[in-house]
Amino acid sequence: MLIEAGLVKAKRCDALLAEANELTAIVVSSIKTSRRNGPKSPSKSSRAAR
């Protein structure tokens, strides 16, 4: 939006946009893996740590 509004030059945002795209890909991949593996019950050691 900042670029489209002419408030910031696109070149200034390139690194930030690349980082945002990488983080989005990581989160999406994590969600897909979680859904594929299904819910798992917590181990006894993680319950005891509470």
C-alpha cells in the first residue's frame, strides 16, 4: 500500500517484502505439516513441566 500510494519507493521495500514472503512460506509449510501429521497427545514429560 505504501508503494502504491507513492509514499515509499519499491526498491526500499524489496528486502522487507522478500523477508515477509519467506516468513509466510515457513508458516504455511508448518501448517501443512501439522495438518498432515494430525493431532498428537502431549508426552508425559511436557505435561509434567506445567
